[in-house]
Amino acid sequence: MRIAAEFDALYGARPEGVWAAPGRVNLIGEYTDFNEGFVLPLALPHTAVAAVSRRDDGVLRLHSRDVEGGVVEARVDALAPGSVSGWAAYPAGVVWALRDAGHPVGGADVHLASTVPTGAGLSSSAALEVVTALALDELYGLGLGRPELAVLAQRAENAFVGVPCGVMDQMASACATEGHALFLDTRDLTYRQVPFDLAADGLRLLVVDTRVKHALGDGAYAERRAGCEAGARALGVRTLRDVSITQLDDALRKLQGEAESVRRCVRHVVTDNDRVARVIALLDGGDPRAVGALLVEGHTSLRDDLRVSCPELDLVVEAAVEAGALGARMTGGGFGGSAVVLVESERADAVSAAVTGAFAGAGYGVPGVFAAVPAAGARRVG
């Protein structure tokens, strides 16, 4: 295994094990996870892979095949938010979060490599966190469950890295199974594996990476989260999860004295939670084609209410639907990144060509397009 050989060259010994954790793409349910709502992601075949061994001297050494520079070194007892920056903050934050929660994690040598595109809204950061958490859980015999690992990985990103993300990405990476989408209730972390074999229905789910890089730490994501929290406070509810679609009109009337951005945040979250429920009903009822219209509806809400789209993402949706796709929407945090496109299998090449042509016509770079096939969650691979 290449990564094990690289570990040996770096650290002078073979690793104790090799683990993998996937990125994810979210079918529906955006900005709902930190509102304790519903999401429907699936794991991708793209993974972060970690070769790891324990150390008994309290030293943490981190290296990535994908990033220029040498080994990043820190003492585990000196880890604190802000003490490690850049890519290394994600695995280092996991060590900190595990220790801060009282788990007896010592030093480690870690060598990482990832095929999850960065900045594409496909959760490259969650993959790094979850693969590190799973490796340390096994090596140190912590016996943690997958949801516990996901929550600790989220805490690493929230408190150590400083990105106020919800738990969807980490739960998808940790808990997804091959051939299924993960229907997750982010309030209590209960989940159901929903069979998602589009090929059997003559369908394909394309991911279009606009190659417009987004960085959720730039404040725009935090602003949307703050808007949601302000709406919940004004409505006197714990989170926007507690506002049903039938209560939305009354809720918006109550918010007439609030900033328009707050009202738009509330409208998006409540309607997107409802869209997740409607998509689940369609999949359970054997009507996946009808999901396409809900993808477009979700994109419109993300574009107009939450205002987290961008011209490239809007063009993907417009060009794909014009070319005969059943539906499309941006996915992930937005401000760039990727979109998902639901299409009849025989139309997939034509739709891909139409999107690529539209990008060329607009003077944009060539987008990346691939089919999303639901893959396995985090696991030991060597």
C-alpha cells in the first residue's frame, strides 16, 4: 500500500494501521444541520486515507502528501485552539477534542493523503477529521461509537479550527453505508440508511465541481448561522427545527420587526426541512424522478433566501435543466463548490456537455463532472 510505504520513508517504520474516511455530497437539506433539522447526504468514493502509529512520548507528528511542506509537530498536552494552523489544524483538533473529552490519547505519527477535492463543498475537512478520529479510537482502544466520533470531529472543527459547521458532514463520513443515503435527524443523531440505487431506476446523480473555491471560515457561513439563531430567539423556540412548514406563515408574521435577512434564513430552513421529508417520501414510495423538482426548488431557496449561491452554481442548474436534467441544485456551504444534477442515465453525457459548454460560453474554467455512487463510510483498510 503506497501510503504505508510513504509512512515508512517519513517516520522510519511501518504504520500500525491504515484507515479511510469519505467525503460526502448532500442530496437535500442545506443549512439545516446546525438548526437540529434533517439532512440526506451520501458518502462518496473519494476518501482521506491515514497511516497512523502511536507514540509514547506525547508528540504528535502530522504530514500530508497533498500539501507542500514538511512534518508538523506539536505536543499533545500543549494543543489548544489556535495552536496549530492550516490543514494540520483538522487532525490536530481531533486529538485535542478527544483529550478534552477525557479520552486517554497520547502521541501519534500520522501521514495523510486525500482524493476528496478541497474547496468543492464535498467535506474534505470532515474526511480528515473522521479518519483521524477512527484511527485513534482503534489504536488507543477508546471504544467510541460512530456518532460519538462524529460529534468529537465536529467539535474539533468548531472549537479548534473555528468553523461553526453542523454535524452532517462528520456523520455522513462516519456512518454512511454503500448503496444508501443517510437520512439523519441532527437533533438526536438517529439515522436511517435509505436505499439509493439510482442506476437500477435508469438514473444518475452527477456532481459538478465548479472549481470555484469556497472557504467557510471567511464569515459568510457564520453570518447565516447567526441569522438562524436570531430567528429562533425571536420566535421563542430552541432551534428552527421546531417551526413546522404549517407554522411558517405565522412565524414570518411574528418576525416582521426583524431584519429581512433573518426572515429569509427562517424561510429557507423551514422549507428545506420540509423538502427533506418530501424527498424521503418519494424515495420510499419508489418515485425518485420526482425528486428533481425538489432539487430545483431547494436551489431557488438557497439562491434567493439564504443567498449562498454564485453565478457559476446558478449556471450549472440553469444549463443542466435546459439540457433535460430532472433537477439540480447547489450542494454544501455554497459561495462556490459543487452542484448535484439528477438526470436520466441516457442523458448524462449530453447534460454534462451542456454544462461544460455553458461554462466555456460564460468564460468560466472547465468544471469537473463525475457520477456520485453511494460509497462506504469510514473504515480500516490496512
